[in-house]
Amino acid sequence: MDGDELAKLRKLMGQFQKLTYEAAKAGAVTDLSGEEQLFARAMQDHMHLKHVHNALEFADLREEAPYEIQFEGNLVSPLAHVAVHAAVKGQIEQVPEVRKAFEQMVATGTPAHHAEHVLGALLSELMWETSRASGEEVPVKAKGHYDRSIQKLCGDSAFRKKMTKRFGGSHAAFE
């Protein structure tokens, strides 16, 4: 994809994000399609965070510029965080194993939003390994690791505790 195409795509994404954000602010989430509703619900969960609010409030004005902030020496994207939450919400609704892992974490004391962070971290690892793959073996291995981790969240309290501690519930980067 060349620079002009990428700029056009980012501009369209900014417009989409702004429209979805406006629907979320207006309480019109049910007027959106299924995937848009997931994104809008994830937005609503994070609107109180300064950098998420700014990224969404000015999404249509950024045009081709991504909204990224420095946190602990890294560039992070508040909108990528929101998108991962939307993906996890979709998995909880549509994938029984993920729903079971989520429900088990919540039933054993993990706040729902924190449980989404744990599931989002696992999903992000899977996506990262898959995107870096040069052959078929790596995605299969990464998917197997992901599936085993989801299963262990359901039945292994020590693993669940370790993952809850490893992937915290903080939003310090976006406040």
C-alpha cells in the first residue's frame, strides 16, 4: 500500500471512528451494526480516559496522522486498545471457550474489564505471531498456544492468577 492509499484509509478510519463515537455519546449504540456496536461499547468503557477521549473527539481531524502517545519509552495507541477490547467483546459473545474463560475469571474475582485485558493480551499475542509468520507452521503453533491458554484460564487457578497479574487492569498510559 503506498502513502496516498494509506492516507486515504486513515482518513476514512478517522471518519468511521468519529461517527461511531458520536453514536456512543448519543446513546444510539443499538442503531449500529453488530461490529460497530462492539466498537462503540468498547469506546463507552474508555471515554473517561483523556487520551482515548482526545483520539475519538478529534478522529475526523487527524486525517492521516495516527494518534499515538509515549508511555514508558514506547508509542502506544489508545484506539488500538479500544479495538482490542471490541474484538474481545465479540469473542466473548461468539466463541464459547472464550466466554467460558471470561466467566471463570469474573466468577473467581477478576473484574470484567480486567478479564478483557487478559483475553486481549492473549489475542494480541496470537495476532502478532500470526502477522510475523513466514510459513504455515507458526500460525498453527500460535493458535495452539492461544487455545491452550484459553483452556487453562478455565481450569487452572494458578495460571489464571498468573495471567491476571501479568496483564494488569491499569489504563495508566491513557489517563
